[in-house]
Amino acid sequence: MMPKKHYTLFAKQIIINFLIIGSFISVATIASAQMNSKLTIVSPSKENIKQMQDGLQKLGLYRGKQTGKLDETTKQAIKKFQKDNNIKPATGVVNEKTLTALSRQLKKLEKQNTQGGNGTYGYHEAINPPKITPYTPPSPNDPGNLDKMKVWKGQSGSYWMNIGKEYVAQGTPPECPNPLVMQQPVDFSLVTSVLYPGQQRSTGYKAHGGFRFDSSLSNNISVRIPFDAALIEGSRYIEAGEIQYLFTFQASCGIMYRFDHLLTLTPKFQKIADSFPEAKIDDSRTTNVIPPVAVTVGEEVATAVGFSKTKNIAVDFGVYDLRKKNAASANADWVKQRESALAIHGICWFDLFPNQKQLLLSLPVGDQAVGKKSDYCQ
């Protein structure tokens, strides 16, 4: 936290320096500053903006050219950075706190690039894709391994990056299987009600859905990988007095899915989660897994879900097609109201389980207030 300072609006000049991958640069000289009680708004020069764009690009948040103009694309990248670093308000306006945080993240990225990925903090690097945990590629002579070959080949040279409110492929992604089908992430025969994805609920907009297990005598519900992918990020946080885990998995072809409210992890995933920042109350901000860790269909992620103290037995599940925006995003006003790219790419995942779709649709709804109303499921 920076110490509080008092500035006059006209006489003071402030020069803020920060490190971008090894070189000191002057970011802004302020002849006039608009003030509120906490932050100084700065007016960077054209060259300063170019350097900021370069820094944001290195952090994987800006994909445009280094124009030196504080255009809408640049503002969106700044806003995303502010949100990721808990800088409030996240308006896309440059201020002291933003520049300090940018300096800190770039130093962290420089250290990672020098020492190699360590599985803790950091953003995806926009220019050079992160290294993927190597594993022996399946034999191309085995027809049953063709999909695994695609995943392995794709992970070697492509990944998808969040740019503003959408995901963009970095490198050339492989084709996804057609038709796109997933295996059950949980035992659907144990599910008592379903939360539909793409709903405005009492706690905000939810691109994900989920499963409830109200008839279960314990929280011991197995969660398994439904689609070959790589673990790219996760978090551990405290909610209702218990540690919860969230994981995001991304397939190179452009399919991403996420689990939340995992309670007990299997050893492989517990080891990864132990490298995340210490759990804090209601702070579910994610940490990138660098390098990403390959996972295969059927692999067990967790052995228990939800909250044991309150017997709230449920798990969140969301699927996102990064290759395209969903139909709901055709409405510009709808997009403006959504803060996350997940909403733009969220899909009705019932369709991914053709053999169990009717079973899922026949189950009671998990949220009586919104029922089956969904922006994705028509």
C-alpha cells in the first residue's frame, strides 16, 4: 500500500518510474492531476503509452499495436489489469496504484522468464507461449489415441488467451472433435438438482451451472476430467469457514471448462493447489499454473465437494467454447453488462452429454428463483 500524499492540482510535477523487463522508463510527468481521496490520475505521453502497451502485451492483456494512443482497446487492457490486481475502481484510467502494480507484475514475469516457470504466480506471456508439461505423445498407430495426439500436438504450440472480453488463439489450434462430446464429470445418477448455466442469480451473473447432491449422506462425490485438456489456473480460498478449490482446464482446440467448490482433492491436484497463494476469505482470484499440467479423460480431480459443515453438497461446472462467441453476445447491451469473458463464451453444456441430456433436463432446478431460464439453453 502506497503512503498517502497530498498534491496541488497545478504546481506539482510527479515522475513515476517502473521497471519493464530490465529497463527504467519514465511513465508520466504530471503537470496537472485530478484528485480523489486515494488515487492520483496521471496523463502519460504518447511514448509512455507505447511503453505501457508493451508491458500489458508482455502480460498477455493487450494484443493490439503499440500506437501510443490511449484508445478503447488499451483502456480495456488496463481495466482488466486493474480488476486482476484488485485496484478499485477498475475504470481503465491510469493512476499511481496501477503503475506500481504493473511494475511489480513485470518484475515477477521477468524473474519467471529468467528462472523458468515455477507453478505459482504470473500471466500468460503474449509473445512466447508458455512451456507445457511434457509427456510421452500417444502412438499415432493406435486409432484410440487420435484425440490425445491432437491435444498433445496443440499443447506444443498453441493456447488461448483472454483479451478484454473474449479469448483469442495464440498459435494455430488443432480441430476439436466433431461432434463434441464429454464424459460425465460427476455421477449423474447421484445428482438431485441442476443449476443451469447463463443465469442472473441473486449473487450476480453466472456463466457456469452446477450439480447438487442433496440425497447424499456425505460430501464424498467424485469429480473427474470430462475432456482431455491442461490445467491452466486455479485458486484456493475460504468460504463459510472452509477451504474451497477452483480449477480451470483448457484444451488446445479451444474448449475450456471449470470446476468450483471442490472440497477434497486427489494428491496430484492437492500438490498443485498447495503452490497457490495462502487461502483468504472470499478471495477466489486465480493463479496461473505455469507450466500447465496435462490431464486426461476420467482422471479423478476431487473426492469431495461443497461444504461439510453445512452439508451443502454441490459443485459448480462451466464450459466455454473459446473458438466463438455465443448467441447471447450478439446483443451489445447484454455484453456491456457482463464483466467476464466467460459469459461471452459460455455454452449450454447439456448438449455435450447426448446420452444423459434428457436425464439432466428432467431433474429439478437448483435455483428456484430463476428456474430453467438461461441465456445459453434455449
